[in-house]
Amino acid sequence: MNPDMNQQAAQGQHVDQKLDASGLNCPLPLLKAKQAINALESGQVLELICTDPGSVRDFQVFSEQSGHQLLHAVEAQGIYSYWLRKK
């Protein structure tokens, strides 16, 4: 994760739905994200915020396996933010 580059790019990112999974531990942030992304139309973007450090690997693998595009991943002071575009 390159926080500076991703944070700058993510600031202008259009978001169709936001989901705050702060305080939830693995696997709940990923499960909540899957539910939310399933409700989106193709091409729409989900922004997810969580506090689980294990989410970094979870969302990289999820993106690779599901085909949904991980646009940005930012970590700042223990807050992990992800932007996913539905395939």
C-alpha cells in the first residue's frame, strides 16, 4: 500500500455507496463488502472503511478472485479505506 499516492488519487474518486465496517474483525468487513457490492450495478464504486489490519490481504485476494477492481487502498492511523469497482 502506498498511502500518499493512493490517498491523493482516491480523494477525487466518484463513489456510489459508502460502507463503514469500523470495529468489525475478519471476516465481517469482507462479508459486508460482498453484500454491498452485490447490490451495485456493474461499474459502480463501493468505498469501504474498516479498522481490521487483516483486511489488506483480504481485499487484494477478493479483488483478484472476484474480478471486481480494487481502485485504491489507503491506510491512515489504523483506518483502512478501499474503493472497489463492480465488474
